[in-house]
Amino acid sequence: MTTSTPAGLIARYKTAGGSAVDVRPHPALVDHILAGCHGCHLANWSATGDAWHDTEAMRSWAQQHADECSAVPLPT
Ligand SMILES: [Zn+2]
């Protein structure tokens, strides 16, 4: 896989399809934790104002999505 590692990456989960779901601080929105799938480009985020809660929520989402996502990363 050639997916680069973005700055501030919190966690990365390998998907069933061989791609990855990244959890990281939102690059544009302060106090948002973003989870994004490189395979199907589905994204989710949390912004409760509690960074720990947001991180845990997105880790959980990312883990679940990684288990379910069979999208194959496309060459760019
Ligand atoms: Zn996906």
C-alpha cells in the first residue's frame, strides 16, 4: 500500500479489502476528530468538545468500518 501517513495520525485500521481507515484530528475543523476510509472514502467525525471521547468514538467507528469494508484502494 502506498497510502502516506498524514501528520497527527492517531490510529490506522487495516480494512478487510486491504485499504486503511485513518483516525486523526480534522485538518480544517478545530476540535473535530475525523475518521476516513481510503478504500471507499466514507468518512465520519466527532466533535463533542471532549477530545478523549471523540477519539474513542472514532476509533470504535474506524475499527468497525475496517472489519466491514471490502473496497479495494484504487490507484491514483
Ligand atoms: Zn471503507
